[in-house]
Amino acid sequence: MVVGRHRKTIAYIDKEAIFSNVQQELQRLNEKTELYAVVKANGYGHGAVEVAKVAKKAGATGFCVAILDEALELREAGFTEPILVLGIVDVRYAELMASNHISVTVSSIKWLHQAEAALAKGNSSAQLAVHVALDTGMGRIGFKTADEVKAVEAWFEKQKRVYFEGIFTHFAKADSPDDQLFKQQIKKFNVLMNNLHQKPRYIHTANSATALWHQESSFNLIRFGIAMYGLNPSGGALTAPYPLKPAMKLITEISYVKQMQAGETIGYGATYTAHENEWIGTLPIGYGDGWRRDLQGQDVLVNGQRCEIVGRICMDQCMIRLPYEVAEGTEVVLVGQSQDETISLQEIADHVHTIHYEIACGLTERIPRKYV
């Protein structure tokens, strides 16, 4: 996708905020616990490579991604630190991962057998490091029974090309005030772990929510994701143990101003009708940029004042109702602070009944990211 460098619609990423969030979490960890920065989905929309640079400088010792291509992007950018792919990767790429020293998640004995065979046929002598996923209640991927865990360990004992580097699980409700399911999952994880004769190097259960609110269950590696970007995993249901600093500010400008007369309509479907003579500003951002169509009615900030989005959001533009005539080129804050007012990603998410993860990840590459 083309990056829109010739319009003033920009996502500013605060590197100091990311640095601070990582540092604050590291200060809570014991010296034997490592922090991997999760930079999947283009760093949750913040830019994977640039975020990884900041996280490394702040003390992250490795990275987590979701798909192999994201891991290769980091390798191509010069990162030599450990990288773990959290999703399932087609076994045909086993040698590619081994030769690039990329660790991968496994969820079946069949995959392991196929990987060993693929490595035996390949040209590289590198070992493939794997992390065994345990499904303790997420219902997504992972081994579920004691027999499966025993069988996996027995398989590793006979292999030289595939290395048992880690074991982990993922919690479904670590970000909830109701911790019953969390307790059930950690109990099941411990029960399954007790079937191992020898523990791998890394044992990890902690995403951001677990790291923040269940620190005692973090083991020796945490996968620090959404909190690194300054966003509360619980959406506000729980209070973070330290101030999270939001890293993203999304701005645009008023590209056109006009006065509408009472009774005139705005946008596709004519879903807004001017009640009186109203000043309307047009903004160069729309759902083609990830500024969702259902954000009609959401506020933006102009000179510190809240202004409502009126009419349906178009693919490339949207309209706002101004309190008075405002000059074209005036900055508009969609996410972030303007004078004494602030609009958070959480507020945006609440408006469309989703989570801030989705809003940040949904901002397309057409919006340039600038790092400050």
C-alpha cells in the first residue's frame, strides 16, 4: 500500500513512552526472568522494526511475532536476538526457521515428525528450536493431556535436529477481575508441567495482563505486548501497577471548511442533517486508513475542543461539526491530547464496541508512522 506522505494524516509514535513502559516492567521482574517484546501485527500498528529497536534498547532480550514473515522482517533489519513465532508455521519452512535461528510454536506430534524429516533432507545443519504450546483453557492451539506431554518429551529425547527450547500457555481471562478461569488454567498448566522429567530453558505463561496482575505466575519469560504500547490490557477494568504511557498520537488536519444551512445533509445515506447554520470541516482520513466507518458520532479535538464526526465516514475523508469557522490546515487530534482534552484509543474502541488492540492494528500503512 502507498504511504500517504503528501497529506497531514500522521501517527506519531513516542519512543520514550515505549522505552518507559518496558523499563517499568523490567524493574518489577527478578533477574532470572526475561522480557520478550511482542511486535506482531506491525508492532500492534506502531511499526514493528522501530518498536523493536526501542524495546531492545530498553532491555528486551528477544521478540515474539505471530507469523514467520514477521520474524524474517526482524532478521532482515539486523536483529540477532531470539525470536519466537507464536503461531503455527507450515512445516515446509522448518529449515528456513532453523537456518535463521527462529524459534517456533508446536502443537502436534505430527508436525514434529514432519519437521525432523524436512530437516534431514535439507542442506543446513542448524537445529530448530521449538516451544511446546499447552492448551489449558484458551481453546486455540496446544497439547491438552498428560499423555501428550509425556509423548512429546520422549520424542525430543531421541532427536538432535529439533531442540526443546520452551513450553508455554496462554490465558483467556488474565485481564479480568474474575480470576476463576485464570486459576483453573494455571493449575492445569502446573499439572501438565509435572509430567516433564526435565524442564526446557524457557517456561512462560505471561502476556501483558499476566505480567501486570499475576506476577507470581510469570515463570522465567514474559511476552510483553499491549502494555508496551501504553495500553491497559483490561481496558480499564483493572488498574495497572504503574502508569502506562500511550505511545500513539493520531493527527490530521482540516482540509476544507464550509457553512451548511439548516436542513442540508452530509455524507453517504444523508445520515446527518444540519439543525442550524453550522460550520463543517472535512478531514483527509477515512476507513481506507482504518478510521472505521462506525466512528460516526465520535469526537475529535480541534484547538482543545471536542468536535463530533457527522455523517458517515467515507473511504478517504470524514466530516466534523465545528463550533465556529476554523482555518483550513488547522490540526485535528483523533487520538491523543490537545490542550486540556484527551481522546484515548480506549475511548475510540468503546465507541465501536471493540478493544483498543483492534483500533491500533487496524490503522493501515497509508498512514505514515513518525517516531519522536
